[in-house]
Amino acid sequence: MSIKAVIFDLDGTLLNTLQDIGESMNEVLKREALPVHELEKYRYFVGEGVRMLVKRALPYGSSEEQISDSLGEMKKEYQKRWDRTTRPYEGIRELIKELKNRKIELAVFSNKPHEFTVDVVNRYFEGSFSTVLGAGEFPVKPDPAGVLHIKKILGLADQEMLYVGDSGTDMKTAKAASLYAVGVLWGFRPEGELKSAGADRLIELPSDLLEVI
């Protein structure tokens, strides 16, 4: 493979954001006198956009009005605490540095709202990514529209790019965009989900991506 660009998912792939996301949503639930969840459950609540996260965290059968109200509160709460515990996974900074040294173009496409995606990437990886897209400007994954937009910007052939993510949603997105799908095993979802969703390759450590390239 002659790879010239890598498109990354964000949450669960580049950054461990689980605690800040879970605690933000739990705070909203507490204020609404609703049951909260163990942080581990948020591994399965995240991945398909913040609205779906809120819907999954609320009691089953919650009204659309309740979902919309809680969504607004979640965004406000997350804005206050998104960087309290969020950190890059071990080895990610070194990987990004090496990819940059190899002149490989780097991009992010996340289901996190676009404004949060930009803020988070700038905070932890300032200047490393040529294109950063989140939900809102483009539909949430597994819709491939955002990835297709990045492909157009980069102007590269499909075989010259990789998509890297930690969930079945990411693998489906990659395949829908005709890209080689790399699943990471340090993220939020298990190996079986990645395989069943079409992962072409699984990696255990960030440095393993260099072998794929």
C-alpha cells in the first residue's frame, strides 16, 4: 500500500473522552431526577452522534421534547467540562508526529458536533490535521458524506487513503466511502463489532498503524 492520507475518528480513537462525556450526561440526568449510568455503559451510548447518546441515556420511551431539551443541556454541560479528563491515548502523539514526518496528510471526521470537534482537535493536536469535520455540517456516520468531502479536498485515490476508527459505525463508514478500514482495539468497542462491520485490519497499538502504511 502507498498511503498518502489517513482519516481518523476522534472519540475512542485519538482521544479517551469517555469520562468527560459520561459525567456530563450523568449531570444532566441528575438535574432531571433521572437514573444515571455507570461510565462503562457510555461505551455503547456514544458513536452515533450526541442526539443518539442522549436518547440512549434517557429512560426508554422518552418524548422527542424530552430528548431535545436534554440534548441542549448536554451540550451546555459538556462545554463546561470536556477537557477535565480527556487525553490522547498512549502512543497517539508519537504516531501523529511520525505520520507528519512522513508527509502523510491527516484529517478527522467525527460524530461529535462540529464546533466541539474543532475545539478538541485544536486543544490536543493543534496544527496536525489539515481537515477537521464534525456532525452538523455533514450527516453523522455511518453516512459517508463527510469522508467523501475529505476525499475530494485531498484529491487522492481510494487506495492512497485509510480510515481509522474504534467502532462498527466507523468501519461501515469506511466501507461506504470505499476506503481501507482500520479498527483500533484500544477504543470503546470490542473486536467482534469491528470485525463484523467489515474491518480490513485490526491494530492493538497506535504504532501498529505504521506497519499498515
